Amino acid sequence: MKKFGKTISMLCAACIMVSGVTLTAFAESSSINEQTIDVKFRQVIDMPDVAAEDAELLALAMEAGATTGWVYNEAEQRFERLVTYDDVEVSVSGTDVDLDTNGRARVLTQANDTVEVEVYDPMLDKTYTQLISGDSTESAIIIDLDISPMFSIDVDNEELEKMDIQTRASTTDPYWSNGEKGVYGYRLHCNRFNGYMGNGTYYSSHTSVQSLLNFFASDCDWALGSYTYCLADYGDNPYCAASPSSKQASCSTLMGHYNRFHMHTTYTGK
Ligand SMILES: [Zn+2]
Ligand SMILES: [Zn+2]
């Protein structure tokens, strides 16, 4: 009997040890979270004050912008859209992860940890860093891209204007004068003003409701929905450029469109 009692107490001790190990193991596994990270870019176009007489044009721009995902944020006076870029490189706590076509990555994160997510855009050679909580099961990374400067580029053109040289686009000249109306087949820097509902006119350096209407559903707008390439036009290695001629309207070529000026017969058509 005495021996039996001893056996029981040894068994109990073993039980406690086993359950202790089990509890520790459970505690460890519960501190790891399977987490979905959603990586999105929010493109923003700041609007100037919209004059009362432009209200109708703005309504038209809202309709045209909707075809490529743009929404007008009235409180902020800007157009916004969320896009997914799957050609960016993402790392979580220093380890590279793959994004699916919806811009999502599935990772394991440690509870109570702050986790660093790095998103690198090779085209812009730019890294964005955001911190997320290791406790979550879902996190959203939203990177703001202000594309308002797209409406004030073409430095070459501005330089030429300063020199008071008559600039006219043609089938051989890719430089446009401010307010110049597009002609089919003319060379250009980027097809960013051939939107279906626009007037096909080039505006060099201002954001107006009309210039937005020209941009929405243009070749460039469609391209920016899938690639950041045209945003590189401000840097040392532009994607679309007036010179060299091989870079003219590269985003049109990318979308399978004609790389000289053309208008469209539908929102999505060539
Ligand atoms: Zn372009
Ligand atoms: Zn086109």
C-alpha cells in the first residue's frame, strides 16, 4: 500500500511536469500570430479651389475618375484612389515576403512585438517604412503618393518657354506649348492628357478641373493604376520622356496603346 501511494504521487508529479510543459508550449505557440499585411498605395491629387462655374466640370471629372478608381474627397479637396502594386519589394523584420496579386502578404509575427515593414519601389528607388503591431492578425500599410506634381512637369518645355521660343508639337517635335491642343500622331512626353472625356489639351503647370478631366482615363492614368513607372518622370531616370525619343509615351506602349498623341473612343479603348 505504501509502495502504491508512492507510485501515485510519482505519477502525479509526472502529470504536473507534463502539464507544465504543455502549458509552456501552449503559451509559446499562442504568442505567434499568423498575420495578413495588406500593402496599398494611396494616390492623391490636390485640387485648387474649384470655382462655382467649374461645378459641372467637376461632376464630369468625378464620373470620369471613377472609371480608374478615383474618388473625390470633398472635405480634403482632393481626388484619391487606392492601388495595389505587385512589383514592389516587401520585407517584414528584415525578411523578404511575397505579395499576392491583391497586394497581401501572410507572415508570422511575435505578440508584444513592434514589427517593421519595409516597402521598396525599385522604379522610384524609394523605401517606405511602417511599423505594425505583432499582436494583430491583420494590418494595413497605406503609402501616400502625391501625384499632383504630374500636372506641373515638363521642365524642358518650361525652360523653352522661358527662353521665349515658339514651341509647337509635331510629328517630329515632342515639346508642347501650354494650352496646345493635341493632334493625332504628334510626338510627346507622356500621354497624360488624352482622357476620354477631356479636351485633349496640354496644360504645362497647373492643376485645374479641366486638366484632371484630361488626365482621368488617359494612358498615363491607366498605367499608374498598375505601375509607379510614370512617377519616376521627376527623377534622374524618367520612364516617359521627350528625349530620348525611345522614351516618348512609354506608358502608352506599356498599356498597348499608340505612343504618340491620340484620343480614345471609350473610357477603356485605345
Ligand atoms: Zn507616361
Ligand atoms: Zn491610349
